Amino acid sequence: MYMLTRKSTCLCSGYVVEKMNTKTGEWEPLTHSVAPEVNEFRVSELKEGEDYKFRVRAESDQGLSDPLDSDRATRVKNPFGTLKLSTTIV
């Protein structure tokens, strides 16, 4: 989960959250706009074992701000470990 944290009053109308898979190097929007009072955003459809960077832009009637990028990539992993299946063929 990617966390948005506000330290001051926002004069914006919302936020745009984007992700980048470091293999492709391309930014893609995760949503059109997140309300300014939201401080948490769940990201889905990430591929396990791959690295992602995230960035946030404030949105106002003046347009979009410059992005605030994550300082490092995050590797997606299953919090419960590797799933092991066993099958018996008779």
C-alpha cells in the first residue's frame, strides 16, 4: 500500500497517484484524482517479484504540480511467503 501523508493544509482539489515498473521505466496513472482528505491509497495489480516506484502530484484549478517521487523502488512480495502445493498422482 502506498501512503500519502499531508504535513500542512492542502489548497488542492485532489491528488494524482502514478506507478512505474522499473523494468519498463514508464509512469502510468493509478487514478484520475484522489480527494485531498484521503491519506491512504491501495495499489493493486502489481506483479510479485518486480520493483515499482510511486509518485504523487497535487491537482488544482492551476493544473498539476511537479511530481513528488518515492526515493527508492519497492519490491512486491507475498507477505505470507511462498505458496507450496503438493499433488499425488495415482
